[in-house]
Amino acid sequence: MEAIATLRLFLSGDERDAILTSQDPVIKRFRQALRQRVTSRLTVPGLQAESLSLGWWYPCAEYLSDAAMQHALEPTEELAAWLRSTTLTIARRPVGDWVGPWFRSHAEPLTGHLETAHVCWGVAAVLDLAGDVFTDAEQAEVREMLYKKGIVLCRRWLQKNSHLANWRGIMASGALVASAALGAAGDPAAGDPAAGDPDDNLLDEFTPELARMAQAFQPDGSYGESLQYGNYLANALMLAYESLVRKYPVQATQLDVSAYSRGMNWMAQSMLYRKPMQAWNIHSGSDEPRARAVNFNDSAALFRPSGDLLLHIAVRYDDPLQAGLARWLFQEYYEPGPTQGPHDLASFGMRNDWGFLTLPLLTKAGQSVSPAAADLPLTTSFSNGNAFVRDAWRGRSVLAVQGGNNDGVYAPGHLQGDLNSFMLVHNRERLLVDPGHSCYRNLIHGLESSTQTHNTCTFLVEQDSLGLQEDLAKIKLLEQRNVLSRRLIRTDGHVGPPVERGGRLLHCQRVGDVSWVVSEVAASYGAPIQEFTRCWLQVGPHVTFVIDRIRATEPVRTVWNWLLNNRDGQSVIRTNGGELVLNRHQSGLRLCQVGPAALSGPVYAYVHDAYHPEPAQLGEGLPGSGLLFRHTDNQASTNVSRLHVLIADDVAELDEWRITQDDEQITVEKQSQRIQLTGSFDAAIRVQVTNANNQVSITEGSSGFVVK
């Protein structure tokens, strides 16, 4: 059968011709991958996800949109029949089914949820790209149901809620994309309002909602919730823009692509490497490398930005550096394996993938620009408090810090108690890790989000001993608050100020191969903590000094928490007095506290790969996937200053390093490598670090730090 040429939202005639005639090997590979994806799904009726535990809502948007795009490019009778049957089945479901699964509120009057918006995306794509699979009566039925069960429910959510967060962006995007597909904004194809069809003002109603969502991103394009949720929101805004730009360009100009596009340097800094992961290899039957990322707050360790989003930025954003970085990220994390699955949780941002817009956008994407070619700094920080230190691009080490938010949080939510926590990566092994997050209805989710399961400090508020072995996981601690107030939208449409999280990133600077990052986060704990300043001093690819300064109005016992990666059960741990040693595959870590605190552990913690909406699924860590150790002061105090020495190296070289202390000097050395830290940090910090490459002094004054 032949597709009917129409003015579509998601595919112009020129784009279709370019795809079908292209000899570009990348476009040809992704065209074949799309064909393979869609064809494999035709053997299963309806929307059966790859994971049998998933409800139909989760793969709805990607399965329908993929099939619709394939139909627009290479229509077949079998594909048309699948699209017609599947879409009509969805349209004819009770309105309560469009609300979402059982754990969403089904109170009357029914209100939409995330799943509703995703169904809107999928059905809208079918109407736009494959509307010819229906009879006239069937198409009228689908249009009516998309309005009544989709747009109306999304509108009710938007009317009921008045806070700015990624959820609002998803709901507004679902309503807007559906409205564009129905032919709103005065299009002659729009239905008759008197018959219950949408009126011609839907785009005018929902476009300002989408435009407002630009304010959810931090001023530099980073995102306050997490990497995963920033991508989820940006992907929804991308879908809205792409639904407008070809057919409704005037409305498209109201959406600020730059709000999230200028954050591509943050995305690039957040990415670590690609390598296989055992459990996923077994599941997929292949040893394909998978992306790893810095996953502070609620975010997947197996993260990569959504492919369609990256190409959208590469095509639509006018900053050549950020657009080039977006194209490079797609090249780096998608082009090597277009068929890598799973493909059933992509639009929800849980297992990101490329989608139905990749092919049309690939025909226009420009040249890639790598982080090295873009001269991105090796030491840098962002408005959301993230800081990164590398020895080189594609180098040996990455230190990632979750510091305080100097600008406040523009979209509060999905936070963990992780201020002044950090991750340490060496030789493409995550050694000190963030726990990630599991099913939100898991009992352990509160624990994996708490401060005690991150590489930061907690404080004992009851002045007894830690107790017996069986009591180690029951300790009552003073931790950071990780649930903030909402950022409200006022009745006049203006958005309230960013929400204070309780911390400040005070300094981030590099001199030669020495980097100095400082963050203070006492306000996130509240009384009696008056100051918790943490300083990271990294020297070259192997050695990191961590200096902590804590002040309290009443004596507290400080607990230093260290979460080690044991995701595959292959880590080997040993302790030597107050020193902790981790051997993980061919990389190792030595962590030594210079002070009187006692080292204990492990407590069997959790480290997750990626979120799943159901418990006990692939990606959820088992007990012991994270090994939690603690240094605990024996005495309560109102003033604590403490130094930690961290050494990362090949396992075979790790024991060659020597740490010696002499008065106000710490020396860390191995063979010809020698690093000396001299000075004091009990009150104001005045230290000097010396290695073979340079000598750097750091002085704290009333106006901050001077590093030279």
C-alpha cells in the first residue's frame, strides 16, 4: 500500500524523501533498526512490553510512534492492520484506563497523570503519520476519544495543580501534542465543538503552559532535580516543539529551545563511559557496552540522554558548540548500537533510547563537536551544584561532587540527601558511588534516598554507643532534608522564586593538575549543625584529599559514610585499622581518615542501575550491591576538622603507595610520584600542595578562597 502525502506534524515531504534516498551509512543503519523494531512487534497483538510486568501505558508512546513513522516511510498491509487495531483498542478503553495504573488516583472527576500524557503522544503520532489506516468514522472516533480521554484529563491536572515541576511539563506536552494532531488553532481539519470535539483555541491554551516550563531549568541549562528528570522534561518539551515547528511555526517560536539546549555541556560532563554490565548482558544475550553516568538524586546510572532530544538540539539550537555537543553525544552513545534494548521504557526516561524522530532529524543534523574539541574545562561546576573534576577527556579519573545550589532549585523534587556527597571513578570503574533509585513504592526507597547511604556526613543525636552488630542499620541520625517545598505558579501566571535547598558551592578552580572544590551545606541539616564545609583537593589522576570542617551549637558525634560499588558482587574489601581498601576488577581505592574515628562495616546497602515502576525488576540492586562503611567519632564535639586521603589506581599498583604524616605535612608517594600537602585546616584553611608538576597554595579569607 502507499502512504498518502499530507502536511504532517512530524515528517515533511522533504524529510521523507531525504530518508528514503539517503546513502548516509548512519541514516541507513537507523532506518534498518526502526524497520527491525517495528516488524518484531507486529508478531504480538497490542502493546505488550518486553517486560511482562509492565502495563500497556509504558511502551505506548514509543511503540505507536515508531510504528507510525515506519508506516509513513514504508507502509505495509500488516503494519497498517496492527496500527489500526492497537489504536482503536486504546481509544475504546474506558476513560479510567487512560488515567493510569492502580496506584494513580482514580477519584472523580477523573484527572490525568503521566500515563495519560504518554498515551496522548502515541495516539497523536498515529493520527499524524498513519491516519490513513482508519476509515473516516474510525478516525473521527479516535479524534473524539483523544480529546475526551486525553486532553480533557491532562487539562484537569493542569487546572488542579499550581506548581512548577517536570510533571507539569509532561502533562502540558501531552495536551499540546494531542491538540496539534487534532488540527487545532483554527485548522480546517478541526472538529465541531458543538459535537464535543476540541475548539480552535487549544494550541493557544496549552502553548503558554509549555513556554512557562522553560523556567524549570537552572540558568545555565542544568537541572535541579536530577540528570534523568532533566532529560525527561526536556524530551517532553522537544516533542511539543517538534509537533508545532513544521505545521504551526508561529506557536513554535513561543517555546524556548535554549532553556535546555544550553545544558549540553552539563550533559557531556555528566557522562562517564560505555562498557558492558553483567546482568544486562545476560538479559539481552549480548555484551554490548552500555552508558554510565553521574547519577546524583533520582537518576539512573545506566543513563544516556534521549536520542531524539539530542538530534533536536543539534538541529534546532543556534549555538554551534552546544548543538555540536548534542550531535557528539548521539554519535557516542547511539550510533555504535542502534538496536540496543530494552525499548519499552524510553519515553518515560527510565531506559533512554532513540525514537521516531531520529530519522527526520538525522537528515538535518550538523557536525559533532567532542568535549575535547569544544575545549570544555576539566574542572567545572554548574548552577544545580554539580561539580566535575577530570584528569583528561577519556582520561583515567572522574571526581563528581553534589555541592550546594547557589541559585536555589528551579524545579524541586526527586532529591536525595546527597549534598556534599561525591562519586569517584577510576579506569572506567565506579568506586565510590551514588545508590540511584528503585521503585518509588519500595520500602527501601526512603533509605536509599537518605543521607546515610551517600558519601557525606550524618550526625548521631543520641549519645550512646553504636550498639551490637544487629543494630548497625538502626542508628538514629541527623540527616539532610530531601523533600522541599514546591515552586508555585501564582494566579497571574508568574512563577515564584527558586526553592532554597540549604547549601552553597563556594569555590571551583583548577591550577595545572590541581583542582579545588568547596561546598557548605549546614542549613540542609538544621540545628544544631552550624557549618559543614567540605573541600575536595584532587592532584592528578590518583590522589584526592577531602577536608571536612564541622561546627555545631551542641556536641555531636560525626559519622562519615562511604558507599562502595558492589553491583555485580565482584568487589573485594579489606580494612586496615582506619583505612578502607577496595579492589574492583582491575581498579582499586584506598581511603584513609587521618583522625581518631573508628571504621565499621559493611552494612549491606543498595546500588541500582536504573528505575523501574515495578519492584524486583532488572536494574534494581539486591542487598549488598552497595557496601556501606562508616567512620564514627568516639567523642561528641562542637568543632571537628578532619582530613581524608583517597588513592585510586590499578589494583596491582595500589599497595605501592605510601602515606606518611609529619606534623603539618602529609606525603603520598609511589616510586617517582610524590604529592605533599602542607599547612593547617583546623580554623581557616591555609594549605600548600606540591607535586612534580607544580606547587599550589590555597588560602581562606573573609571573602573566600585564593588559589594560586
